[in-house]
Amino acid sequence: MNIDPATVVNIERARLRALVERDMVVAERLHAPDYQLVTPNGSTRKKNRLISATWNRSDSSTSYSSPSQKSPSDRLES
């Protein structure tokens, strides 16, 4: 199976954008039923827990105080 790398990048950007913008309909669609996030420290989070945590987070839980630091949605455009 040949998949165009640009397609993969576009899907990943849409997936991340859905999480950043809390678009749960798109996030649900773009995460496989058995999706599991593995963090750099080795902890894991299953799809339902990831989406639930994204939905329930407060807007103040993530701050971008440095003017040089891009927010996640800004980084998606890079």
C-alpha cells in the first residue's frame, strides 16, 4: 500500500487541530477504536481517556506566556 506522505501529514494536522480546538466529533473519527497514546515517559492513555481529558480541560490549563512560544494551533500551520 502506497500512501502519500502529504496525506499522512494532513491527517495528523487535522487530528491535532481537533484536539486543540476540542472538536470531539472529528477527534472521535480520526482516532482508531484501539488508539493508545504513549507519552515520552512511557505512560499510556487510551482513546476514550484522551478525548475525555481533552473535552474536560479548562482553557487556563495550558498557557503560552512566552511571545516566542507558539500555541499548538499555531504550530499546526507550520
